[in-house]
Amino acid sequence: MIEILEHKQPEGISVPSATERAVNEFRERAKDISGVLAVRTLGGSDSTDQFVLVEVPDLRSTAADRIYMLHRDLFRKYPDARLDVRVSAVRHGDRTDAGLP
């Protein structure tokens, strides 16, 4: 006879959702990509209403390509996650990020 044990999460400790794990890993890995100027999470307070904005110097740059590859890899790793990533080209001196996190 096989006994099936149910693992319960201790009270007061929440397990991050697939979306939260994907967003956190994306942010950590994206900021280490050479050529990335900024990585921000914007949108609502709920993780399902948020998106990650990545600023690169040029949409045809190696940095942009690597961001798209990272997004693809995390989409495969976390198929149930809602990982909304937007890539924006920012020319030197054009950043208007006053007040953004």
C-alpha cells in the first residue's frame, strides 16, 4: 500500500506564483545583460497587471536580442506565468524617467 502525503505550506508563508518567479528572475537576469540601460516593473500593484520595461540603446542591438531570448527561455521555464515584457529604444539624453522606480 502506498501512502500519499500532502505537503502543506506553513501559515503566514506564501509561495510566489509562477508569474512572480518569472518576473523576478527576468529582472535579475536582464539587468546583467550588457547594453541594457534600465529594467523597470510598471503597471498595477497586482503582478498580473504589471509589465517589465527594458530600455536598450537600439531595438536592433545585441542587448535587445538577448532580452528577447531571455523572455523566450523564461516562457518555456514558466509556461503558466504571465510575463509581459516591453523593450524600448532610448537614445542618449532622451530618458525621461523622473519619478519612476
